[in-house]
Amino acid sequence: MTEEETVGEQQRLTPGRKLTLNLSAEEREAVFHALDRGEDDLRMSGREEDMEMADTVSGVYSKIVQEGNDAE
């Protein structure tokens, strides 16, 4: 494993570990836009594995929205 691959592995989150981000309104809007656009791109490919990934992205988007609403 190269040094670059090792660093990449260290930067990944442990599955199930909670991620907390304090984002500004501008940052949150950018993340929502990227997730929405990414989901659309995945769905348009028509490939089954991309559709499954799009479902995951949609779930993440929903979690972010819900946590944002809960915080307000």
C-alpha cells in the first residue's frame, strides 16, 4: 500500500460513527446541491448499482435535512 493510499484509508469514517458538521448556510446549500445533482446523475445512468447508490445519497440528504430541522 502506498503512502497516499494509507492516508486515504485514515481519512475514512468508521461505519456507524456519527458525523457532526457545523456548516454555514452557504456551505449547507452547496452540500445539498451537490447531493441532489449527484443523485440525479446516478439515476440517469440507469445502472442498477448506480440506482442503489442514488438511494443511499437520497437517504443521506434526508438525514441532513432532518437533523437541520431538529437543530432549529
